Amino acid sequence: MQVFEYVFVLMSIIIGLALTHLLQGLANIVQHPGRDRIWWVHLLWVAWAFFFSIFWWWWQFRYYTIETWTLPLYLFVVGYAFLVYLIAAMLFPKDLVGYDGFKDYFLSRHRWFFSLLITACLFDFVDSWQKGADYLASLGVNYFAYLATIIVLGIAGMLTRNERAHAFIALVLLGYQVYWAFLSFLTVE
């Protein structure tokens, strides 16, 4: 087994847990539709987190080119996977006791959520940089626009509790996430 494969197994487990958390949260909504008040913006974030998680796993395959793994690189990659899990976990708490549904919960935790989102964006830049200068250059201007959009809208999301603003941010970032993934990563070489 190559070092990359060894590391990739752990990353896959953590991302699998993130996806499991999201899918269990959705299954609970379907199984108990009247238990908690659903908010469509929250569901957009769930879709965003789902796509982010599966695309993240796909993008990490580029680490196969690294022949010598160091402990800092290993800790960084595992930490990034952990961050992806935390974003997913923020969307579905263990229970909503004390909250009037998912909207109330999300708006009460929006600063945490957007802080994690911005942190993931910064991790992504370091992640792309570690894959090599050629790789980073191959991403082009669109990549930096993608990161800037996440940071700007993430800061806006941290600063407001306005429901329309949160709906706008979720729609834009979900659309951009899917657009960026299909634009840039249709194949892994």
C-alpha cells in the first residue's frame, strides 16, 4: 500500500462520516416530517455541504502525486477533512430542543457556520498550493474568484441575520459550488 492510499483511507472515513451525518439528518426529516420546522435555506446549505463533501473527496485525489508525506502535511489533510465534517455536523445538531426549528437553530449559529466556511476556504487555498505551483496555476482566475466569493459572502453571512440575505448567500454558493466543480474537475488525471 502506498502512503497516499494509507492517508486517503482515513480521509475517506472522515468524509464518509460527514455524508452519513447529512444523510441521517435528511432521513430524520423524512421519517418525522412534523417534528421540527423545516427551513428551505437550511436545506440549501445541506445540499451545499453534500456537494462540498463529495467534491472535496474527489479533489483530494491530486495528492497521489506527492511521493514524500510529512507529518505536517498529513495533519493538514486530516484537519481539512475534519473541518468538512464539522461543517456538516453544524447543519444537523443532535436535537433541536430549545430552538423553534432549523431556521431558529441556523440563525443562532450562523457565525459559527460561516466562520467554518471561511476557514475551509483558507484551507482550500493552502491545499491547492500544496499540490504544486503548476496545479494552482492550472485553476486559473476562476479559482480565486470562487475563493473571494466564499470569503465575501461568508463575512456577510456572519454579519447578518436577515433571512433574505441568507437565502441569497445559500443560493449563490450552492450554484457556484456545483458550477466550479463541473467546470474544473470533470476528470482526475
